[in-house]
Amino acid sequence: MNKKYLIIFFLVICLFVSLFVFSKTKNNDITKNNTVVFWTLQLGTFDNYINRVINDFEKENPGIKIKWIDVPYSEGEKRTLAAILTDNPPDLVNLTPDFSLLLAQKNALYFINKDNLKQYLPSLTEPLKYKDNYFGVPFYATSAVTLYNKNLLKKINYKHLPKTYDDLFQYFPENKSFYITMISFSENDTLLKILNKYNINSPDSLLSNDSIRLFKEFKRIYDENIVPKESITQTHRDSLEKYMSGQLAFIVTGANFINMIKENAPSVYENTEILPQLTGKTGLYDYSLMNFVIPKKSHNKDAALKFALYFTNKQNQLEFSKLTSVLPVNQDTLKDDYFIKNIEGDIQTQARIISATQLNKLQPQLKYRNKKELNILSSDCIGQILINNANIKESLEKFYTSWVKLQ
């Protein structure tokens, strides 16, 4: 064969080989880039449900694959922060709004167009906003209810069932064999949430007459044993134990704990009835929220958002709510009979309906900076007042000064 043709033939072969290698590399990149790495927080118990949703999504979206990783709740923030600092973070992460906001403030999250959030309850998308930009997709919510032991209620001097903490603080037992309620004053942001219901949610409001009056009430019910002395040291789980053992007349708790009462304290369960969550001056209800975020460095932002919206659609939210006793964030799901139709005598159904209704009247949550430090300050303040008999006004002034420094 002519030398010239040999050279041409060799070049053609090289070209085909190059095209094949390029095509294979490109296809591999496409496969890699269309795999959404999806992190949840301790939801492994619901693997059948989550895997079913993933399979259905992949069938409807054949160009996208989902890689699900379930992370222990206690390690969620640490792992997410470490991953976000790399160039290959997960594409969709289940977090709390507080930590998500911190990441948004650090410009570490992808902002989501408001038009993509129309299927959710507006009151549950507002907490996921930073400087008019939405940084998350709502996942699920909870809103506590008030339980009371009707047998113990017969032994209490009262005129009507309570709606607010002020109402409850006016109750007193005819004997000292039990307490009216228990408030875990030093646990996380419990105290801050109660104060927020009275519009005490800034350094200046700490020094208001309403604030001083409320702290005086805390001191009175503590000194008069209307609440147990352990209120300043123990947790909500301890208060639940006290309710199940017949030591508390009222408890504000999540509807998900009702089944625990049924299994562990059947006699108390039989005498338990439901009221809406105790409110304050605002008449609005507190809640908790979980959400999804998309890291700014994600390589699959569009696919991650598409999956997040699918994961929280009407039908998937309904199924997840039935499995977990949490509340959906999808507006259409909340219109389902499951959250509307009451079953007489079934307190679990009543609690679910009351909780779902409360989502229409939510107390706006505070977007604290340095929330952990603020929790420590509030815990120290109430501890000084209740245990060490510190002057209330002076204690609040110290709290005020320290809070200002955190801002």
C-alpha cells in the first residue's frame, strides 16, 4: 500500500479511537453528573417508603439517578458543613431551618425561585428565606398539642379549660400529690419559644412590663410548687414520664408521643383528653420544621430541586405523614380527610386534626444569630431567678446586655 495512504489510514483510525474515547468519557460524565446524592437525617426506619419514592421518581425521570445516604441526626450538621467545604457536596440535604439559615448567611446554598414553592403552606416557606431569597424546600412540620388528665382535673380549682399559659398558671391543685404542669425551662429554646408567644423576642422587649410580669409568674409557680423543682434541670422527656406516672395534670407535647402514653401508661391514656397548644398574648401556635437545601456547589441543582418537589408532592406527603405522625407541608395534602375528619373518642385522630389546624395560625419563628449562645443566656437567667432568687429586673438587664453583644 502506498505510504501516503497508510498515513491517511492511520490518521482515520486515530480519529475514530479519539471519538470513541471522548464519547465514552462524556457518557460517563453524564451518568455521574445526573446522579443526585440525597442525604436525610436518621430516616433509615422508613427505608421501604423512601426507596419506593426514589424508584418511582427514577422511572418517571430516566435521565436522573438518586443515591440516598441516611446520616445520624447528631452528625448531620458536622457532616454537612464538612461536605459543603469540598467541591463535591451532596446535592440535596435534609436539615433544620436554623442550620440552613446559617449556611445561607455564609452564601453556601443555592437559592430557589419562589414559583417552585407554590405547593407548600406559605407560613412554612417564610422561615426558609434570607434577604428575600428562599434557601430551602419544606419537608415536614410538627405542632404540639396540650394533653390533660381528666381525673386529675377534678381535683383542681379552675373555671374553664386553659387557652394560654396565663390561664394555666392560675390553676392550683386541691392537694399536693401532683403538679399542674412542667416546663423544661433550660432545655434548648423552650423558654425562648414561650417568650416569643408574648412578643418578647428581642433585647428591648426583655425589659418590657410584659416580660417582667411573665418572669414573676415563672417565679411564683416555681415557689408555690405548681411546677416541680426539676423544671429547671430536666428535659421534656422527663416531663412526659411524670405525666405518664400521674404526676402532671397538663403537658404540652407532640402528637407523636400519644402512642407512647398509650403503650406505657394505658390507665393515664384512657383518662387523657386533648386541647390546642397553649398560646400567649399573640394567640398563635409554635411549631417545628424540617427542610431540604441544595448546596451552592452542587453539580445537579435542577435535578435535586426536581426530586425535592417530587418527594414532597401531595401523595408522598400523605403516605409519609401516616407512617410517621408528622404533619405535611404540602397544602393539598392538608386538605385530605386524614387531617379533617374526626373520629369520636380517638385522641390520636383529634391530636392530628388539631395540630394540622394550628398550621394556619403560626407564631413566626425568630431567626436568631448565635442561637446556642442565646439558649445558654436564657437558661442562666431563669436559673438565677428560680434557684438563686436573683432580682428579676436586674437579671433581665444582664440578659439584655449579653443579648445585645450577640447581635
